[in-house]
Amino acid sequence: MSKRLPRRGATLAKAIIEEYQPKSVEDMQNALKEIFGPMFEAMLNGEMENHLGYMSNERSEKDTANRRNGYTPKVLKTS
């Protein structure tokens, strides 16, 4: 019987652990945020471009009144 090759997920998990060397659950959460954060941001930007029908900062005539106003820091006040 042949030896099973490691799956991509197992290889990726091993690389993440070797690179970040997490000592706690919080360390692992921070590592995953650093890895997946930019990926999710890129996916959301792509979804927005698809929804609006044009890329961010595009200056051409638009088919819709929807506009992108950019990014500003926001503070949420709760009571």
C-alpha cells in the first residue's frame, strides 16, 4: 500500500505554526487574523466592484447613482 501524501491544508497548517509559533489560543487567533484579513478584504472589494459595476477610483461615466466615498475611521458609541 502506498503512503498517503499530506493534504494542502495540513501542509499549510504546519507552515503557519512554524512561522508564527503560537503559544496560546490568542496567539493563534492573531495569526489567523493577519493571514485571512487581507484575503477577506480583497474578496469583499471584488464583490463591491461587481455589485456597483466599476472599480474603486474609476473616473468614467457611471450607469448608476451609487458612488464609493472611500474609507474613513469610525468609532461606534454604545450605551
